[in-house]
Amino acid sequence: MNYRNHITIEPNKRGGKPCVRGLRITVYEVLEYLASEMTEAEILGDFPDLTREDLKACIAYAADRDCRFMTAPLFA
């Protein structure tokens, strides 16, 4: 999935956090809903502007960001 068609970052919207299609719904919020065991249907019911593809894009964005995150090695 190419999340770049769904995730936008605008400096003056939600403090520059990644949002879904320019809406005021952040990727972080969507991931929190999914982590709290809300179903896809519940999320889409609560946020009619979101689509199933938007939810997938949030997961893809988080996965891509995690792959790019570098950690410093720990020395004993």
C-alpha cells in the first residue's frame, strides 16, 4: 500500500503531525483506536470521513516509520 496518497503533513495542522488526507484526524489517533481493540467497523462508524484504505495507510505509515527508526547500539 502506498500510504503517501492518504497521509499528509501540514505544519499548521495538528502541530505538523501526520494526518489522514488533510483531515484533523492523526495517524496516532487511528493507531490508538486500533490498539484499544476498536474494530474497523466501529472506527469507520465513528469517523464517517475515514475509509478502510485510510486505516491501512495509517498502519503502513507506522510500519515504514518503524523501519526507518535507528537505534544506537548499547555498550556494556
